[in-house]
Amino acid sequence: MSETNEAVVIRGGKDLPGFHKVLGYEQVSWDEDVAVISVELQPHHLNLAGVIHGGVLTSLLDIALAQAGTYCPYPGRMRKAITLSLTTTFTGQCSGGVITVTGQKRAGGTRIFNSSGEVRDAEGNLLAMGEGTFRVRSGSESPEGVPV
């Protein structure tokens, strides 16, 4: 967990809302322009072939890439974004262990930003890459964001 942002606690582990809870990721770190999440794969993350489902990889990339452009250093507050486009390239498979997703903000203005990222397994093998364009939601433009 990042010690620089108490709001991260709300977005990691048992406190995740909705679909985020189904994914079950943990916030590894979250700073200006970069976010890292991880998840220990469970049977519900796997497809019929017994390997991680592409939708899980894409969803985790979507979260980390959006987070990369919405860091908020103020406890009890957050910044929000919506996905405008997301492209995922699948490069590997795994069926267990911990995977790590890293998102990096690459460019952007006050409302629109671009991020790229990757998913790696515990051995460092590349499982997927992604690129996305996001729009910061109204009220989230300033570093102070909005109340959680």
C-alpha cells in the first residue's frame, strides 16, 4: 500500500466496491503519473482453458491506466476518469500466482490524458500491454479531486 495516499486503502483489498471487488486487486503503489496494482489469481479469474481471462487482463489495465492520470494526494478525496478508448494486446498466459499491472501516464491536458501499461506474472513474463485515452470527470480536474 502506498503510504502517501490514505484514500488508496478504500481502493484496495476488502474495501473495493462492485466489480473492483470481484477483481480483488491490491494497490501496490500510486504516485503522480504511475499506478501499480496486483492480484493473486483465483479460479474466477480464469477462462474455460484454465488461464487468465482476457477480460480480467483488460479490466486491470483499464484501472491502472486510469489511475496513472488521476492520482490525488489528499486523504479522503479522489479524482475520477472515464475511459474513452482502450487497446489491449495479449502476449502470454498464466493460470496462477500473482500478476502485477503497471500504468504510466504519457501525455495529456487538464481533461484528456493518455496512459500505457503492462501486465506481468510473478516471473516477470509479459502477459499483456495496453494503451488508453481517458477523460477526467467534472470536479476531478484539480489535484484536490472530490470527496470519496
